[in-house]
Amino acid sequence: MEQDPLINNVSDTALWIAAFRALESERPDAAFKDTLARKLAGEKGFQIVEATAIKKYMAFAMTTRTTGIDKLINEAIERGVDTVINLGAGLDTRPYRMPLPVNLHWIEVDFPHMIDYKNQQLANDIPACHLQRIALDLSNDAERKALFARLGAETKRALVITEGVVGYLTNEQGTQLSKDLFATPTFQYWIMDYNSGSRRRRRHRGTGALKKMLTKAPLQFNVDDPIALFTSHGWKVHDNIHILDEADRIGRKMPTFKFPINMLFTLFPKKAREIGNKTYGYILYGK
């Protein structure tokens, strides 16, 4: 009899990523310290990690994504944002672990069951800034538009984060999200992680065991050049951090791959690095 999948919906991926953050935090050379990640991940989060086909690469990618987006958030705060709106926040703990301004407003939006779980797990933990959680299904167009209208009226200069969100959307949903965010005047900045290029997209969607793991939460967004798509809606690139550059900044090396990728890095290191950097990164858009 076939076993039930460990990932049954996109919310289960939040447990998965929290477990990776916990493992990074417990390294002697940790790039960041997330003391809440282990309890948020729970037993299931670590079970999913152990079942991950490319566990070392996922750990590397999640560490660089975390530190890269941390850096972009600090850049946006330096630009004067008064509010951070984290859409599909999952089990992110930045309001607790980052040294944020005490007067900053941080808003997390996610499914009701995820908000309930997070409220329960973090009931006794104190954030560094004003923190609000909103239970909402962002795939509901009417409710999402109403939320954006309300938050747009309540903020003056907001940063929106969609970490690990756009990849699970359809092309149409990702396009509409970009347009809706841009149409809200006070949403001045937007941080997202992105994949680009058809080769990287195929690998990101997963093959074999990884693809099977994500059967019930498939990665769907498959635009070859997402930066070109979103800038066509009016967004301007303020900063674009590439995965291998971020790894250098935090002192990490990408795990080795099987032949022929290792051969490519050995024979053509400059070209291989250029290709690798173009495939995955973290970007700060502005208006």
C-alpha cells in the first residue's frame, strides 16, 4: 500500500522550511539564529526534511534565501517603510529574530489554520515590533482585493513580502498578484524570490522523488523571465541578489552535484557561476 504523502498542502511546506531553518540555526557556523524554528517545525517538519531527495541543496538554498531576504528587508527599512506585509507568511519568525525598529508594523497573512497554529505556538514569545496576524485565503480574489484596499488605506509606505509564495501560483495568479500590489499606491516595495530560465524551472518543479513529494502542493509558476514580467507591470528593480553571490557573502559553498554539473563547474567555472546566479535569486522591487 502506498504511504500517504508527507506534504498534503502548501501549508505543510512551511513546516518543512522551518525545519531547515532550525537545522541551520543549530550549526556552529550558523548564518542566522532562529530559536523558534524547531518548535514551529514540529516532528513532521523534520520528517519531511529527511524525506527530501536533494536535502543538502535545499538546506543551502533555504539558508541563502533567508539571509538574502533579511538583507533586502533591512534595505527597505532604511528606505523608510512603516509597515511590512508578509503574504503567505507561513512560519516565518523575522518579527522575533531580527533587530527591527520597535515602531515598525509587521502584518502576517495566511490561511486561518496556519494563523491559529502560529498564535498557539508563539503565544508566550514577544516580537521586536508591532505584530498583527490576519487569517485569509489569498486565493480568494474578492477577499484579497478587499484586504489590499484596507491595508493600503492604513499604511503610508509599505513593503510586501512573498517569500516562497509565487512559485506555487499559476502564471495567471502570479500576474494578477503583481498587478494588484502595484495598483495599491502605498505598497511601495515588494520582495520575492524567483526562478528564471526553463532549465532551472524544470529542476525547481522537481523530478523523481522531489516531484512526487510535492504532488499535492505543486510548483506551478513557469515564466522564463519573471523579472521582465513584473517590471512590465511598472515595478522597478532596486536590488537583485543572486544565490551564489549571497552564498559567498555568508561564507557558504554550494553542495556538489553529480556529473555532469560538477564537470561544468570544474571546466568552466566562470560560465557555470553565471548560469547558476541567473537561475535563482531574491529581489527588491520598488515603484
